Amino acid sequence: MTSEVDELKARNRLMWSAGNYDRMASLIWPVGQVVVDAAAIEPGMDVLDVAAGTGNAAIRAAEKGAKVVASDLTPEMFEDGRRRAEEAGVEIADWVEADVEALPFEDASFDRIVSSFGAMFAPRHKVAADELVRVLRPGGTIAMSSWLQHGFGGRLFQTIGRHAPKPPEFADPPLLWGDEGHARRILGGVLLLAFDKHSVDIVFPSIDEMVAAYDSDFAPLVLLRKTLSEDKYNSALRDFQVLIEHLNVGEDEVRIPAEYLLTVGHKPAE
């Protein structure tokens, strides 16, 4: 099992380093602020951003005066993250290559843990959840955003998944994190949980420009292009375009509400 897990994580790292993650992250950049606000971060707190990407949540936490560690399985993203932090005029204490299922931190190291569409992609949800709880101090708070299955983010991954190789049986579907019942099952035994549903608008000038951007920059599609024949990949791209057309609510532009679940968990003080 260990070799299978390691192989999957290696593939995931390869996938997320493909394309241009930072450009895609800019489409959902406002969510980092929502997550950080929900975590009630205060100056001087020790904060961990899990699966930080290019710093969507980490930078917002640093803006609040926290001491922030940004961690990710894919350190190729850190160069863009450092640039973004510099542009924002904040300092991230450290950028750490880290697997959420085996975080390289001592027990009770952080006052707050945040994750913006990151921790949800760890393949074994209970293992990841246990690690998040382990490194959180008593009295601390976890806040994370996860795509809802019926929203744009969820349906995007379902659309791509129909054309991709079947994941291994041990891997939990990432979209389960958008289900309150699932979150309660893996976190509720330790944390006091609260949930709220939000939406972020994905905006493009036209459908063609949105398809072109995702085709060139969205990591799962970039990797899919490398693994499928041209005809099969074009079929996947057509399915993606149909999804955009179905969900678009804009008139003179493409505007797609992308719904997500905000999960906030409080660890009782000892």
C-alpha cells in the first residue's frame, strides 16, 4: 500500500506542477480572504497554510500580522508565492515542502490552520484530518474551503474525471470534503465544527478565452492532454465547453458562480 500511495502522490505533484497554477489561482484569489477571516487570525499567532499553492491564504494571514508557514506537496509553486508575498509587502516565515498526510511539524505547533482548496486533494482524508488536528494547539481553529460537488468546481473535476484514468481504490474522492456529513465523520470526533456555503465568480471575456486559458494553464487538463490521444483530449475539452455554456450566468461576459463549503473547526482547550 505504501508504494501505491507514494506513487499517487508523485503523480499528483507532477500534475499540479504542470500548467500555470498561479494564473488559475488568481481566478479564486478572493477565497483566501474568506478562509483567513473565518479562522479569526490575530497578530502574533502561529499559522500553517496547508497545500498553500502560491499563497492564497498564507499571504492574507501574514497581512494580519501572523507568523505564517506555507506548506505544499508541490514546491514548484513557491517561486510565484514568494513573488506574490513580496508584491503584497508581507513576509512568510517559511515555505516548506510537506505532505498533509505526514506534516513535518511537532504536535500542537500552530494556533490556526488554513487551507484554500488544498487539503481536500490529499488521497486519504482521515489520515490528513488526523494530521491537521495533531499539529493544531488546544483552543486553536482550522478553516478550509472545499468545492461543492454540484457547483462549478465539483462538476469541473467530475467532467475531467470521466476522461482520466480511474483513481486507486484507497483514494478518497476530493469532492467528499464538500459534504458536511463527511467532514463531521473525519473531524467531528475532535473538533467543534461549523459550516457555511459561499460562492466565488469565475469571470472571462468569452467562452473561447475561458476554454483556452484552462487548456493551457489548468494542471489536470494539461496532464490529461499528455496522456490521451488528440481525439480523446478534444472530446474532454468539448465536454468542458458544454459545462461552461450550461453554468454561465453572464450576458456580455462569462460569469460562473463556483460554490464551495467553508468548514471551520475549533479544538477545545485542554
